[in-house]
Amino acid sequence: MKLYIKFHIIMISCFASFVHAEQLSQEKYDALLNQYMQIIQNTKVVLDSEDTSSTFAEQNKAFCERINAHQDIKKISEENKQLENASHMLLAANYYLERQSKSLELGGFSDSAFCKRK
């Protein structure tokens, strides 16, 4: 019986760790934010340049990378609202994601039609 109870306690604590949002230190949050911002910056050559020779596949890949980076920023900012800049980054990520979603909807698409979430 004791083994059975210990097993359930271990299973519950493992499950809880997956459900509970990860609380980040300011340094870890800043490092992740910089990583996601670099991804967004790297997509500018393909998506924002008027003089691009990129293919549809390259544009699609860059678009999805940018969407995923904004979704990642939203996630870490929601989970760590108490950290410096998290509330501002959450607003910015939400604004971008909503704008893209509306734009795609007007075209008869959704971001899930283009991008598979990692």
C-alpha cells in the first residue's frame, strides 16, 4: 500500500511540473527574449525587404519562425508577468499575433494553415 501511495505522489508531482508554468529569473527571461528577438530580426531580410529574391518556401519558413517567436514571447511573458518588460512584451506579442491573425483571416487563411507549432 505504501508503495502504491508513493507511486501516485511521484506521478502527481511529475504531472504538476508539466502543468505549472516555468518561473524564470530576470536573466533567463532576458536571454530567452533576446533569442526570440534575434529570430524575428533574422526574418526581416526575407519578409520585410522590398528587394528580395526569396522563394515562397523561404518566405513561408521565415513567416512561421516569426509567428513562433512571437508566440514564445507571449508564453514566457504571460508566465512571468512580474519581470521587467514582460507586460510590455506581452502586449506587443499579442498585438502582432492578433494583427497577423486578422490579416490571414481576411485572406481566407489561418496561421495554423501555414505553420505547425513546435
